[in-house]
Amino acid sequence: MAKSSSSHRWLREHETDPYVKLAKRSGFRSRSAFKLIEINTRDRLLRQGMKVIDLGAAPGGWSQVSAEAVTPMGRVIAVDLLPMDAIPGVTVVEGDFSAAHTVQRVMEIIGRSKVDLILSDLAPNLSGIRSIDQPRIMALGDGVYRFAEQALKHGGDLLIKLFHGDGFEVFIQCMGKSFKSLYVRKPGASRDRSNEVYLVGRSFRH
């Protein structure tokens, strides 16, 4: 079967993408590592000794960046449906973050103190049709928000990927009730044609 024009375009972009090349040279598992690095440089989310949950972690780029910043005193719990190779300082939980047994496993690992930071670079399988993809990403965002209500400590932070579009402003309003401050970030490593943005919630309040 011949590949679609969109597949060919993606392959061309991937082969010439400077962040893909830089990730390989730097030993990161994904180009998205540089999105987190840029956001963290600006917002100082990651600090030594923190407990961090990375949702949708595979292949592990964000977990690598996080572990480098918070260990050896801190730890990272990486959650994904897909298997992920081990990373020093990272505990991998394979499962659906919205499933009760996965949540229970994560809560057993983090204990009573909960976590300082939750990261989510989750995205749905994209169809390329905005009217389909937008509700899917917003549903994921809602799931991450509900997960944070269980696992994020008072005063903790949340970083979550969303798409600009229907439901985005309503979601921000809802999150604004639970966080002292909110910021929208568009890192340089995001592709120009992508409508993805990252929402930073600071100082969670139950």
C-alpha cells in the first residue's frame, strides 16, 4: 500500500528536523525532551529531590530530563500503555493512567506524601480531522486533571499538553479554580504547523 502524502511529509520533516538530530546526539529518546527543557528553563518546574509523575512517558524523553533534574534525592514514576526501557531513577508503570488498577499501583509507589509535579505529554492517536482530534485531546486533558486531583500534593504543579480549539478556554477556567496561577507555553521545539500548547498550573490547591 502506498504511503499517504501526509506520511511522506512527516518522514521528510522527521529526517530534516534539527531537534531529532539533536536528540540523537544528546542521548535523548525523543525530540520532545527539548520541549520540557525549554519550559523548565523558563518556569523552573523540576528541582532536586522532587517526586514526579510522567504520564504518557514512552519512549522516555521527558522521564530522562526529569530524572536528571530530581535524582538522586528524588524519583520519577513513568506511566504509559506502551513498554519502556529502564532509565536510572525512574520507576515504570505499564498501564492506562485512567484505569483504577494503574492509579492504585501509582498511589502505592508514591505513598501518603503524593507528588510535587505531574507531567503529561499525552496525545490521542490523531486522525488529522480537527473535529475528531480536538475532543479527544480535551478528554485526555480532563483525565489528567482528575488524576492530578488524586496524586498531586497541595502546592504542587502540573504541566499538560493540549490543543488550541473547542473546549480549551473552558478547560483553563476549570483549572484556574484549582491552581494559583496558569501559563500557556508554546516551546520552540513544537512544530510550526502544530496547534499544540502546554498549560502550566502552579501551586495546586485541593
